[in-house]
Amino acid sequence: MTNGIQGGIRPRSYKAGSIIYFEGDKSEYVYILKTGRVLLTYIKIDTGEEVKEEVRQGEFFGVKSALGKYPREETAQTIGETVVLVLSLGDFERMILRNVNVVRKMLRVFSNQLRRIGKTVRTVLGESENVNPDLELFRIGEHYFKAGDFNKATYAFKKYLEYYPGTEYARIAMERIKTISSGGPAPSGGGGSDDLGDFSMESDSDDMFTFDEAPAPKAQTAPKPAASNKSEPAIASEFSSEMDDFLSDDNSIDDFGDFDLDSEASSAPSGLKGRFDEGESLFKRQNFPGALEIFQGILDGGEPAKEGDGKYFVDSHYYAGVCYYEMKKFKESMNLFAEIIKNRSDSEKYKGAVFYAGQIFEAAGQKDKAITYYNKVLNITPNDSLNGMAMDKIKALQRGR
Amino acid sequence: MLELDEKFFGRFGVEYSPNQIIFCEYEPGYEFYFIQKGKVRIVKIINDREKIIDVLGPGDVFGEMAILEEQPRSATVIAIDNVRVLKFHRDNFDALLAGNPQLAYKLLLIFSKRIYDQKRRLMILLLEEPSVKVMDVLIMLAEQNQQYDFEGELTLNTTARQVASWAGMAESEAQKELTHLARVDKIDLFEDRIVVKNIRDFQRVVTSRRKNLYS
């Protein structure tokens, strides 16, 4: 390190125990230890502990605060007779310009420090460190996709495909890109429809509203969306083709939060709560066929007129869906969860329904769709036990590939 | 500002149009960038919201972490207007440094400042009481203006929202604290600025709280 130390740089001698500078001093000098010993003392900001570090001969000190023009963060004190070289910023710059390797070394030290501090800051802010870059990159794509910012979504998905091809998510990323390039899921320009909130949006929203207005939600099959919007290749499994139809329609689900449930009133069955409680009690005893009969009866009665009964009606969809799921009648189950996902996104059962949709796809061997739905669970507030379960499912599915 | 040969633009120049992503958070990255023209915003998606971390302009550098460390990008960079950058691959870094030592010096300056800013922010975040955090944010903002005379009244061009972001708290909470400080006549609140009557008062409070943190 001695080559390059020439010119106007002055050596300065100190007696033992001298202070070269104090913490909090402002100065634009940089030092190099020539002979003797220098001890730097500072307080660690996150723990308050005092740290002492010895400078090695030939090493720089006081660099960062001089360059950044901020107060010294440490006190520099000599141990024994010591000689240092004192450099003005100009001297330092001239020296640096001739010693690219020194710069490189300093940059490495600085960049490590920066990472470490950044990490501490994020920990203090409660931002999780425990992330998979691939999953996170995909989620950024999803974020922009949802927001209708398709150029940014395309960028993120393309990068995802570039770095993580062949994963389950890669397929979804590919679908998203196709959807976007075929004119986008929503009215063009992005963000045209506020209702198109979450996740996928491969169909056109008119279909959704038509579907909504249909009177009896029981065992509905969704109308097919316009073929031009379908980017999903057919998948050959026992019942997947219907699911696909369902899904490509369902893909524009969610966040129809403004939809007014109560205005759709039709005939009201009496004693709804009593019957619901009965069904719930059977359900809790895991008598699924018995519970199903009751819940199905409630559904057959149609949307209740009494305002307070709306919840039981929606919840009956959910419980009937779970009953079907437990009885491994996935298609029927999915239809019921679909009703909640599409039209009852303000229900407290909404998140559960999305989770079950994931489980149904998982049971059907459609891992990518299962992951899509589990991933969606993660994005629904509040953060509850379903988040953990969904995350576990995603991890298991990714491992199991 | 960095003066790089125009010949560099031919080899390393890239242009971006408004709202275009330059790179994306979590993407592996091997290049770093110098802004020659235009502005970019640095954002992170936090809780499904796009949060602006910083705005950079001509002469600024970004993506520099990629030079030395194999880590994915820690934020997304998006062009605000028509942006012209020089883009350097880490493999060219040595050659680039050798040919442009000023650039090396500039990088050292940038890193030094960023480390300090981050540490300073951490010091704020580690304080316990919201009211003290807000005071320390105001102190930090005053420190950033080196020409300020700490003895008199000083004007900080900032908003409750920015204060909240520095202090790591909700905007409403920061607003509450600032309103309180205004009520007890420590500051005057304006839409686009905050006037601090006596920053020394705040420094005394913060220093004493900080001492107590570890005792």
C-alpha cells in the first residue's frame, strides 16, 4: 500500500494515548497508519455495546465520515508512539485514482456494511428476511398484474421465466404473459375495471355479472368465457376440463366487494337460523352427508329476504362445499366455493373458500392451479392460520415437483 | 457530476421510456447503472403496495450492490421520464475502474453516504417512543442541511408522510405526534414544510432517551 503515498501527504507523530479524533468531530481528513498502533472505539447502535478495533499498519481510517461529510462515528486513539499519514480529500482522491485495487477492497467492505445495516433496518421494521427470491419475483409480477400495470407485470414474469424456467410458477407466468399479450384480462389500458382485483383475470367481466344475476346459485356451471380470452390449454384429466372452464371464468373473480348482497332478496325460508345451527352441529360431528342435506336445503330456498339471514345463506355454501369436499365430490364442492369466491368476497368464509379451491386443485393433481390459489390465500387479509397452511402447501408442492 | 467519455454511451448506453422497469426486486443482477439523463424511482412492494424508497437523477448510481455481491436486487427501479443510463456488467468493473478512476472515487462517496444514512435511520427506528422518533427524524433532516444554524429557527421541507416513512410508523401516528408538537409550540406545521423553533431542545430529549436505551 505504500506505492502511491507521495506528494503533499504529511506524516504526523503522536505520543502514546493521544486522541487523533473524537466521535462526533467533523473533519475532512483521511488517515493511514504508518507505524505504531491506533485503536478505534465506537458504540454499536443496535446493542449499545462498546466495540474496540485496532487499525493495522498501512490501513486507512476515518474514510467514510470524511467522504460522506458526516461526524466521526468512532474515537481514534493511539497506543504507544505512532505515526500516521494525514490526507486531505484531494490527496485521498489522487491516491485512489492510482490504486484501483484499494478502491475495490474498500467498496467490498462498504457494500458488506451496507447490506448488514439494511438487514438490521428491515428486521427492526418487521419486514421478513425469510423469503425465496423466486417466489418473491413471481409475486411482484402478480402485484403489477393485479394492479393492471401490464408492462411491469410482463417484465417481472419474463424475468421469472428467464431465471426459473420449468417451475410450476413458470407455467403460470407464461399464462399471464399470454393473457397480457392477447389484449389483457381487463378492458385494455389496464385498470379499466376497479372490480377486477385479485389474481387472475382471464375472462371478461360481463360474463361475471351475467352470472351474478342468475337467481339460484345452487350447482351452477359457469358460462364459458369468450374463446379469444382463453389462454389455458386443455388439461386431460378426469374432471379437469370442467374445472378448466370453471377456472378460466373464475379467473376474473374476486373483489366484487361493492356488490350488494341484500338487494337480491327472493323468497325467504322461515327459521333459517335454527336449520343452519342444526346443520352446523351435524357438521361438527363430521356427519357430512347429514349436514349437507340441511345446508343444501337452505341453498334450495334461495337468497333469504330477511336481512340478517344473508350470512347463513352464504355460510351454507361454504359448509356444503366442505361437506362435498370431505365426501370427495370435488366438482360439486368447487361450484359452491366458486359462488363464494366470485360473488361473496366480503364474506368471512371467502378466504376459506379460496383455500379449499386450492385443495381441490391439489387433489385433482393440478399443482400449478393449487399453488395459484394458495398463493392467493396469502394475499387476503387478515394474516391468520390459513396463511401458514397455504405457505406450507406451496412449499410442499414445490418440493414435490 | 461524473464526466464519462461520450464513447462510453455507444458501448454501454441504454435508454428507457417513462414507466419502464429497469430492473426488478429479487431479480438476479450483475450490472450497475449511472444515470446520464432523466429520473428513476426506486420502489419496493411492501404488503402488496408499491412504496417509493428514493428518487435518483443524473449523476446518481444504482444497482451498485451487484458489483461485489451475488445477491438478488433489493428493490425495483422504474424510469420516471425518458432515462438514459450507462450500464456496466460486473465483469467489466475492473477495466472500467482502471479506465475511469473518478468513477471509483464516486462510488466510494456514494457508499459512504448511504451507510451513514442507513445507520442514522436505524438510530431513529431503535428509539422506543413515537414522539421521540419524530423528534429525531426532524433532527436528522436538519443535519442533512449542513448550512443550517442549529441555534435558530429552521425550516425543513418535509411532510408528515415523509416523517412517518423515516420513523417507520403510520402516517396518522406521525401526524398525531407532529400536531402535538405544534400545539406545545415546538414547531409550526405547514402543508409542505415544518418549522422547528429550537432543534437543540429535541437533541437534548433524544440524547437522553438514547442513553437510557442501553442502561
